[in-house]
Amino acid sequence: MSACDTAAVKPAEVKLVPKDRGGIINPMYDCQPAGAQFAGIGVKDCIPLVHGGQGCTMFVRLLFAQHFKENFDIASTSLHEESAVFGGTKRVEEGVMVLAKRYPNLRVIPIITTCSTEVIGDDIEGTINNCNRALKAEFPDRQIYLAPVHTPSFKGSHVSGYAECLKSMVKTIAKTKGAPNGKLNLIPGWVNPGDITLLKYYMKEMGVDANILVDTEDFDSPMMPNKVIDTHGRTTVEDIQESANAVATVALARYEGATTSEYLQDAFEVPHNLVNTPYGIKNTDDMLRKISEITGKEIPESLVRERGIALDALADLAHMFFANKKVAIFGHPDLVLGLAQFCMEVELEPVLLLIGDDQGSKYKKDSRIAELKASAHFDMEIIHNADLWDLEKKIAKGEVKLDLIMGHSKGRYIAIDANIPMVRVGFPTFDRAGLYRKPTVGYKGAMELAESIANAMFAHMEYTRDREWILNTW
């Protein structure tokens, strides 16, 4: 290459910027109470009580039903005009007592605030003290944990709401340090039942006794011969209590689980370990190595073999079909940044990343963004506080030329209108069957994800008659 040619090569630019306007158009995130409710239903014998209007519960339950095709018990204080003027704490007290009377096995009630109850200034902690006295008087032989969860809808998102509820439940239930139990706390963050099943398989293969906060494997409920469909979280009160006695905590989600892991370290001296969410090969390698380092357990041959199968599957697709294909990804920050790293592994080029929360200062410190900046050989734009209008606008104006979109189902109309293949991933995904059963993390998840990408591209090649003959010779 000549000196003239060298001078003409423009270095790659990776920008982290906020969206260029106020307001939200076509949001890709839900509110904080939605995330808090999701964390709550991951605990066994737990019914979240949402302190707000009925819609704050009804529409979130609908969203969960769309994604998981199951129903979940979530209660509401059903705030009306009178409570908005004079305060709604009596509604909380009534709601707690009704739940305690109706559900004899109930053990945990996260009391989740909303925008309206935060604005009027209801004293949730004081109300919980009143509720505890009433519960002790009427149910002296029961212990029901009431966790205050402050999640005003006018800030944050369902991502921060999830983190807030998880931390509050741990603070409320894990009170004392006891004898070491030899367990490892594992905080997966906002992932699907298929991901939890895979992570539990990994722990079993390594011989690690893992305490998963929270375990949502049973959100994929079996239909049994006795006609009972039992949909609930598997994490128990005892699991949360014992989190204070673990050998360490490994948080797989910086924005959904790190604050809980840090709390356990500060309160009970349980070592905090943060690893990248295990999307792709390298992140899964790093997770397993960290767990091996903490526990002293070897990574077994079965997982090495699974890794090899995944590598072979990725090699079949990467250079021939994925190389230099431009991708836009939107959704949770841990998901988006992890998928961007995965794309780089298989020669896809994630040129546009959309993250919904306005946490620019935190994102600037995220090591994954630094890694993307160091390794990208193409221009990349990472927009925080973003919405789906950013994606739609950039496509319509020709600011990005995309071969693939990755994100949840709410972005599908953009993909349809722009005639760009789309792979559904994240929450919520409701226009494709069974995605919540399929892992996206781990080696198997990387293989499943790559094959979903390839099949979406193949179908698009066929329907658009774009070099579909290549598939005959592959």
C-alpha cells in the first residue's frame, strides 16, 4: 500500500452519544415497576403488590403473558382519585392483609411504588411497619417479608426496576450472617427460562452448588396429568437468606445484578464478582474460568465438547455468510453490549447499538464499550437514552445501511417496512413461538443465535431473490 493509500484510509470511529432530541418516540423500554414485578415473580411464594393504578399491573401482566404464554399472580392497590389527593397508604395496608388471608403459603410481598405514589409521597417504609404489626397480631405463626421497592416510572426503566426489586428483597430477607454454606450465588439478570436451564446445567456439570437469584426456569410451565399448571419462581426465601453465607457472588449482568452482589459484599463480606453476560464464546469462557477460580472446580470435558460443537457451527457460517454484514441491535444494555461482542466474534459488524436508559456516565465506564472501541475496524454508534424512532429515522434517512436487525418484537414493524431481516432476542418477544425456551447465553446459546441469524438471512435471500443460489452450493 502506498503512502497516499495509507493516508486515505479513515480510522474506525466508535461513538457513545445520547439521542439528539428530547422526549421519547416509540419507546423500546418499559417502566421501572414492570422490571420490579418481573424480579418479584421469580421468587417462590411471592406476590408483588403494585402501589398504583390498576393499569400499572394489568398491562405488565399482559406483557409477561405475551412473552411467556403463562399467567402470573401480581396484585394492585388500585389507586383512585381519593387516594391521589389524601394518600394511598391505607390501600397498601388493606392489600397486604387481603393477600395474607387469601394465600396461606405467601411468604414475600414486594411493595412496588409507581409514578403516582412517588409523586404524592406515600411513606412506604412507615406503612410496612404498620403492616408488620397487623400481620403479627393476626398471623402470629407466619413470617411474611414486606420489601419496599421504590420505582417511580418517571426515571429509569424496567432494567433499573428489576435491579431495585432484587436488591430490596435480598436486603429484607437476608438479615444475618451464619455458617458458610459452600454455595455460589449466581445472579443471571434478565434472561429467559432457557438460559436459566443452561446455566444450571453448567453448574451441575462443574459440580458447583449454585444459588440462583432469581430462578425462572419454571416460567416454562409443564402441563401435568393432574391438570395443574404451576408457574412460579424457584428461588425460595431460604435461598435468599442463605445468600449471605455463600462463598462468593458472580453477577452476570452489570445493570441488573451488580448492585445486589455489591450489597452482599458490603453487608456480609460475600466476595462480589462481576463478569460479562455470557453471550458468545469468549464471555462464556470468562464466566466458566471465574467460577472455576472461585470454587476450585475444573471445567469438565462435557463443556469443552459443547464449546467445540459451537465453534464448528460458527465456523460454518461466519466467513461465508456473516462477514461484513451490518447489524443494528437494541434492548437492555447487558444484552446489547453482549450481542455486539458476539457479533464481532462471528465477523458481523454491529454498526448501531441502541440502549434505552439515560446512564451515559455509567456506560462510559463499561469495559465492554472500551473493548468494542479497541477491536472495531468499522464505524459504530452507541446511542443511550434511545428509542425505536432513532432506529427508524436512521434507516429512512440512509444514515445506516443494515443487513440485519436484532432486538425484541416491538421493533418488528421497522424491519418489515425497511425490508430488513430481523432476529428476535430480548424482552418482550411475542411474535415467534417458543423463544423463551431457547438459550442465548453460553456455548449452546451462541450456536442457537448464530443459526437463527443465518436462517433469517437465508429466508430473506430467498424471498428477495438475492443470490439465493448460494444456498444450493453451501
